[in-house]
Amino acid sequence: MSEGAESPSELAARVKAGDRGAVARALNLVDDRRSARRADALVLLDALEGQGRGRRIGLTGAPGAGKSTLLDALATGLRARGRTVGILAVDPSSRKSGGALLGDRFRMGASARDAGVFFRSLAARDQLGGLAEVAGASVEVLAAAFDVVFVETVGVGQSEASVADFVDTLVFVAQPAAGDLLQFMKAGILEWPDVFFVNKSDLEGLATRTATELRAGLDLGRGEDPADRPPVLSGSARDGVGIDALIDALDAHHAKQDRTGEFRRRREAGRLARIESALVRRYGRFGLARLGGRPALEAFVAAHPARSAEGVIDALGARFEAGFAAKSEP
Amino acid sequence: MSPRPDSRADSRPVSRPEKPWLFRTYSGHSSARASNALYRSNLAKGQTGLSVAFDLPTQTGYDSDHPLARGEVGKVGVPICHIDDMQTLFDAIPLEQMNTSMTINATAAWLLALYVATAERQGGSARKLRGTTQNDIIKEYLSRGTFGFPPEASMRLTSEIVSYTVANVPDWNPINVCSYHLQEAGATPVQEIAFSMANAISLLDSLRASGDLRASGDLRASGDLRASGDLRDADLAKVFGRISFFLNAGIRFVEEMCKCRAMTALWEEIGRTRYGITDEKMLRLRYGVQVNSLGLTEAQPENNIVRIALEALGVTLSQRARARSLQLPAWNEALGLPRPWDQQLSLRTQQILAYETDLLEYDDLFDGSHVVERRTRELMDAARAELENVLAMGGAVAAVENAYMKQKLVESHTARIRAIESGALTVVGVNAYRETVESPLVQAGTSSILKVDESAERAQIESLRAFRSRRNAAEVATAIRQLEDAIRAGQNIMPPSIAAAKAGVTTGEWTEVLRRVFGEYRAPTGVAASSAAAASPADSQVRERVDALSQRLGRRLKILVGKPGLDGHSNGAEQIAVKARDAGMEVVYDGIRLTPEEIVQSARDEGVHVVGLSILSGSHGVLVVDVVERMKAAGLGAIPVVVGGIIPPEDARALERAGVRRVYTPKDFDLARIMGEIVDVVAEANRAA
């Protein structure tokens, strides 16, 4: 089926029905830089806005922490519980040439080939910011089709913040190593994640120590009620140890978010943050101020609850460009 | 032997020349019966040993009727599913009198068990068997790809075979540490020496440390090895002496000869210094050789006859570093499967070298040669340094897991291909002297290669099913349970495997038990981190075209590189993946052993613009067409498919008729050109865009 043969709203309906071919085409569409396709992408994203049934979970950690293996184990565990899984793996390995070897699918192992698991890799390409836009839109597509959506990124520090903008739950995968605490604190990692998982618990002494240090760091660094502090779990993705407990912890986090209203608050805040950073990236702080700053942004979003983040970005951008063009003409 | 006091300068020496090496031909295809006939006719022609090629399902532990085996049964070797197959394979060949080399790795313990059981059924005894199990898993992760289990489990299997055979089959070579495949994967002579020595050391170290803790009761009773504690020095020397090597011989035959001398000296040095061995006999490096197959060219293939003879000379010329056994490929291997006549020519080449020339009448020709000794020393020094480097990172297993060795090989291979592309390395008939008249040897078309009868697979499956229904199910179930219990209890795998062989357990069932206990494994590909070589003008041009097309497509050009089937020779696919990345494409490389279903799922999920398939096992007819059909059925028919592999022209045309856009064979060495054509193919498929 050629990509032009179906309308974006037909495509949206097929995505919502879980049609995997449609999901793939929708992901191609939101990644498409051609202006003619951009309009279709916005129609698609608007149609999917607020429809996403899937929980969004970010998985981050340093290279070598075992994220792919953990993802493999989580996908297998979730499939055993009858849930479908969508995965977006962001690969940082792109080159000056623009080319990239997307190796996550390979590292995932068997579950990437399970018919109930959808896997898309995305190259980081030119800049992290532009990536966040495509990744955010891709997550919307996946969440409309699958029960659980994972976003895997490599990162220690900065990138967690931007991933946190489009997931409900952020999991940090730590690798046992001596002297971790200082590293974690320096990188600011303790601030964002909702769940910590110390992988490779077969390295027993080290893993226990890393978990203890993380807990101590969270006691120091996060002001919440001790009962609300993020859980620190440990296990071995390779041997399938501790995976069920991790899935339970993710479910518990979601249940709590639903109970407290945190779920809505976070989605709204994340959406605003994504819109704001995209506008700042395009038009600068100055441009955002010209649009009326953050208050005007919040008002616009509140007035257009059904529009996708991408739709809002384009609408406000068009307004700015029109205003700028009008003022600069004689 | 010389000087020969009774020979005058102008007459033939009368003393008997040295006994030649073993002549083998790596062969096997279609079925146990067809291969048995081939072996008997080869032996009748003067071949002195056997070298069994197993098909990929047998090598990776699947029965012939497993879904992954489809299209692969009997293709690159003989299918062996159970003891009756093995018995047919060696029908009228008394195993006690034969010297058999088996190219088998992940399932080495099983095929050895079948071999021992077959010998016993013939009325023979295990103690008298002579031969070799390749059994070198580390290089499977690096090159050949027929591994089955994680490295730790594989090392355990290897060492159990070693301790079993040292005690019970004393003339058996339980492991053939392979540098052969390292060279195929791109290794320089230095890497070939260093990495294979590192492999051997990791095995010896683990044996020394474990002290054969897993020896089964009957082994302990035999008293050859201690059941626990460190190996006695005598045992260690015996094990050291049983380790043999399997080398490659390339066309740079002077350097190759120096490589053999360097390895011989380094191995002795390692034996003395690292393991304290003093027995001269045990310290002697023993190795067999298959001369380089991948260096054989498809263009002007008759040139390969000369290449093969020169390569054989490289590993036989120096008496002190001469191969113990030699197998020569056939001149037309780059075209397809050789016929019996092609194999006969290779055997005759060996016989001329051994019996017609005066090669075997002299002591070492190069002792005292400054030139040879200097080159040998240079290779040794550089190899020793690289070996220490690998040992410092924890040895060969660690250097597989962190992908160090694999990356180094991919880099060397990339450099080699660049050199052929640029003309810095001359390959006659390929990048130089390409003018040629029509070759009468290839004019014959398909008749110049052997076609495996497509009905062989069906017949094999039928006979397997008949075997399953006639065996005693209760005995099979007991044997499987006892095998699993023994492995879990840490006992030597050989005795329960031999019992399982006799009870009628199949290759797939045996391996299934091991997969259950050890888990499966996917080795690192080594491509992700391999560094790009400097771009040539042709590369920059391709990159600009990729950029322009990506603009037009709206997304960066994305390609899936896939290997359908069981063929694990991933070097070609890896080179394409690295090149595509350097040309500016986004590359999804899923590694080896994929079913057509899995490839189509990847292509769809990843939203690629083009699919590149690599397949060298000869099963392209079934598997590639299957991928193309499934793509169409999944609504992905607009995504072009290109294929690379050892594909005869008739097959290439058939693939193109089935919808494949381009077919590449070994003669297409210019990767920049291939990349350019991939851009063309994608542009064509997206003309409307």
C-alpha cells in the first residue's frame, strides 16, 4: 500500500485499531520533513491526541547498563501478562555522514521478533532537540496502538529531562560500579526518575552497594515524604531476575498516578514543556516573548484541548511568522 | 633425513622421502547416502583422510524438519539427524582405520557422540578412533556464526570434550583452534596468530583452573585425569599436546609460510613459559590447513587453480612448520558447489606436490635464511604484543563479549576491501587484467557446478519422521532426562550423549536440552563501533546522492540488512552495513539466523526504504523468494529488495524474475558502486514521491 493512498484520518483509525502496518506508516509520516506531508502528520496527530491508551515508560541509563537486555526481559514479561508492547529506541550513534547503525533491535534479542512487540529505532541525527519532536510524536502514535510504550535513550544527565516530558514513568537503569553516588549526583540523575533498577545483580556485592547508595542519595536529594520516594529495585535482566517485581512497580506507579491525579498533571505539564521548548528552539526566547510568553502559551493550550502538541506548535509558529512578516514590511 | 650420503648430485635420492601430510577434501551434501558414495570414491582416488561438511541445521542443532532449517537441508553439507544417518554416512568405511575431521562446533559433543556410537555399532572401540572435532566456539562468535550457546557454556562444553577424549579417545584431536575463519573475517597474519593463541590459552586456562571438576565417574576411574584439584603436570602436557590448530593459507605465500613458522615458535614458547611444559613432543604445534576459499574469484575462475597450488605451497614448503593435513578448495567454489571432478583436481594438486616434486626429500629449506627469519620474528613480536593486549582485557572470552576482537576484524576487513577497490591490492582478473576471452570452463553454465537435488530436503524429512516413529519412545525420553540431569549436575556431557545417540535421540532434541539449560545467545556484531575508513571521492559522491535522495524522501534513507536462514557468514553483510552507514544511510542490521517472517516484520516496523539480504549457503532460491512474497503480502511490495551471495547467473535471473531488483555476487567488490545502485533502486521505487 503506498503512503499516499490513505487519508490521515483513515490512517489514524487504523493505528487506533492496532494495525501494525498502519503504525509503521504513521511513524514514517510523523518523521517526514516534507512540508506537504507535515500537514497530513498534523491531522493524524490531532486525531490521535488524547486517545492514547498506552502507558509511556522511559528507560534510560549509561551505555552498557543493560537497557536493551532489560527491555527484552520487560517485553517478554509483559507479553506473558497479555499486553502488547511498542518500543521506540533512540540510537545515539549517528555520524558526520548522517548515517547510523541502529543496533538496538539486534541487542534486544528474541522479543524484538515477537509478533506482539513493535520495535522502531530512531537515529539521533543532527541534534537532540529536533529528535525530541520526532520522538514525542512517535510516542503518541505508538501509545494509540499498544498497551505499553517504551522509549529507550542513552543518557546520563541532560537527556533525562527531555525524555521525562513525554513519558508517564521514567526508569533509570544503573550498572553496579564503585563510587556511583557521586556520579549520579553530579549528573543530576537523581532528580527525574520514578523507578531505579540496579541491573546485573549477579555482581552481588557491588549491586547491593549501588542500590544502598542510590537510596541514600534519594534521601538526601529528593524532599518528598519518604513513602513517596522512588523505589530502588535490583535484578538481573540477563537471567530474568527481578523483572516481575519491576513490572509490578511500574503498575503500582501508574495506579498511584491515576489515584492522585498526577497522571493528568504530568501529561499536561509535559505537553506544555514540549511545546515551549520547540517554540524556543525555532524562534528563541525573544520569539516566545513576542507571542506573549508562557501565560499566552498556557491560555492557547487550554483553549484548544483537542490539538496535538505538534499542532499547537505549528499554529503558534504560524502566528508568530505572520506577525513578524507584517511588521517588517513597509 | 639429509644429508643423503648415498645420493649423488645428478641422480634421484634413494632414501625414502618424508611421509606426506593427510590429504582431505571438505565435502558432504544432500544426504548421508550420497555423501557416503562421494567419500568412498574420494578414498579410492588416493585421499587419505575424510573431512565431513555438515549442513547448517546440523551445525546449529536443528532437525531437518525445523522451520529454521527450511531451504538449508543438505545444502552446504550433509544432514545428520540421528545415529542411522551417521551409520549410513560411514557405511563400509571402518572408523577404526579412518582419520576423520569433522567441522562441527556448537554441536561437537553430539556429533562426536554419534561418531563413537557408530564406531561401537561397527564393532570398533572408541580408544582406537582418530580424527578431529573442530569444537572452537570462540571463532564462531567472531566469524562463522554457527554458535548455539553463551560463551561460558560453550567453554564448558569444549573443555568437557577435551577431558573426555584425553581419557577415552587418546588419539583424538578434541579441538582445532581455528585461525582459518579469522583470516576469512579479515584478520591480518598478526591478528590471526594472536587471536587464535588467545583462544587456545583461554581454553587451557579454564581447564587448568577447573582441573576437570566435571569429569564423570568413568573418567575418574580411568585415572587419566584427576577428578578435582589442579591438573597434574603430566595431564596438562597431554592436553596441551592434543590441542591442534586449523589455519588458513592466503595468496601471499611467503608471508604465510613465515606465519606458520611464527605460530610454531610462539606455541612452543607459550607451552614452556605459561604452562611449564618440557616434553618436546607435546610442544610441537600441530595444524591442519584449508587454503583460502574466500579469496577465490568468480571472475576468470580458472585462475583459482594456480592460486590454490601456490597457497598449498605456502603451508608445506617449510619442513619445520609443515601442515599435518591439508584440504584444498575447488577452483569454482565462488560459483557454486563443486562437482566430484573439481574436487578430484584439488586432490591431484596435493598428490603432485607430495609425490612428483622433491618437496619431501629435504630438511627445512629456510633454516638460516635471514629474510625468512626476520619476517618470522616481526610477526612473532607483533603477535605477542597483541596477545598480551587481549590477555590484559581478560582473555579471548572477554574480548568476544566486549566485541574487541570482532571490531578489529571488521576494521581489517574494511581496509582490505578498500585496498581492492582502490587498486592498492592487485587481484588479477578482478581489479586488474580484466580483459578475458570466454572461458570454456564456465561456458557450460549450470553444468559447471553441482546442483543439490531440491528433493533431498523432502526425502531427508521423510526418513527422519520414519526414524522417529520406529524408535523406542520410552528409551528416548529416559535418555533425554538423564542428559539434562547430568548437565545440571555438572557432569561430563559425553557419556549421557553417547547413551542418547544409541537410544535414538535426534540432533534437534539433544540441542533443545542444551538450549533449555544454557539459554541461547546472540553474539555482538562488532559493526556498531567499527571506525570508518577515510572516504574516497566515490564515497563522497554517493554520500551527496544519499543526502539529496533523503531530502526528496522526507526522511533519511533507511536500509535493512538481513541474513535469512542459518548461514552465519556475516562478514559480507557487516561490510555492507558499515559501508551504508558511512554513505549516510540509517542502517538496521538484525544479525544472523532470521526467518523470512522476522525480516518482513523488521522491514515494516522500521519503515525502511530498501531491504538488502545476504546469503551464502545456497538456499537463496527458497528463502529470498519467500521474503519477497511475504513483503508483497504485507503490503510492502513497493519496497525494493536487493540480494548478495554466492548466486549462479541462472539463479540470479530467477530471483530477478521473482521481483528482486539487484543481485550481487563475489565479483562485485566495489562497495561504493553497490551503494550507488542502492540509491538508484530506491529512487526508482519512489519516483512518484
